[in-house]
Amino acid sequence: MATIKFATRSQLQEICKLGGDRNANRILQRLEHENLISSFRWHQKIYSISKSGRQLIGNDTIPVKRNAYVQHTLMCNEAYIDNGTPNDWRTEEPVKFKSKGVKKRFVPDATFTKDGRTVFVEVDRTQRMNENRKKLEIYSELQNEYKIRKKCPPFIIFYTTTIMRKRKMELMCKEMDLLCDIYLHDEIKL
């Protein structure tokens, strides 16, 4: 719970293996009653770890405020579940590399490894296409650096919200010869 910031009951059921709806609701209600987690209503009940919950598990991260970031976080959780809840899932971790002698830095929404290959996950809800193009160009440079060194290049998985956005991003990836999968939010199987 500390690493995912916000989650719905169904996401917590899947991630924490809480069983059926009634059992999950009972467990979450007890944790909330003991002030280990807190919740708020936003289309459905959204849970986050509370200050006393963070203290109990020894997590000293600063709590995230509720804002538009909640939707983004919930989509990231769905991507986490869709990718099989990998043990080495890391969120918002900066990546640095050199391309043609120039230092580059970017922050993917999530990173994990699958079959020895680094996988970067990007969740695109409302970002401008120009920003997405810039991100894809950086990923293209990174993959080219790996190819030059004859190493297995990282793979990119994008999750987006509309068919039009998906099509535009697929075209950009094809232009850049990028190893990338792009999924619609609706295609995620929970």
C-alpha cells in the first residue's frame, strides 16, 4: 500500500490477494477503523496509507495530496496489475544515460524487468502529443544506445485513454523504429 499511494478496493483485492468483495471490504474497514489507512469517495472509495500506517511499517515518505494525480495513480496501479505485479516495480525513478556525449535524463511512470529486459511504463491520460513525442524521442535515443553497444534494448509500454491517442502514438513509434506496445485503458484486464 505504501508504494502505490492510492488504490481502489478492486485493485487492493488483486494486489494483496484479499479474496472476495465482502472479505476485502471487511479487511479494509478494519484497517480504516484502526487508522492505518484512510479513504475518500471519488466515483468509488479510494484508499491510501495513513500517517500511523506509514509509521507502523517504517515508511517515512511524504503523503501525496489528492488531486488530478489520483486518476493517473489508479491507471498506474492497473498497469502494475496488468503486468503481473512484478516484485521490482519502481515508480517515478529517474533514469540517466549518455547519447552522443550528451547527458540525458527522464522519469518514467514505472520501471521493472521482465525476462532480463528493462521495461519502462508510461501512463498517458491528458498529456499533449508534443510532450509524448519528446518522451518517445528520448526512448528512441536510449534504445539506439543499447543497440550500438549490442545490448538488449529496453522495452516501452504505453497506456493511454483514447483510440485516437493510441493511433497517433503508434505512428510516432513506427517513425522512430521504437520497441513499444501501446494499450488502451479499456484493454487492461482486471
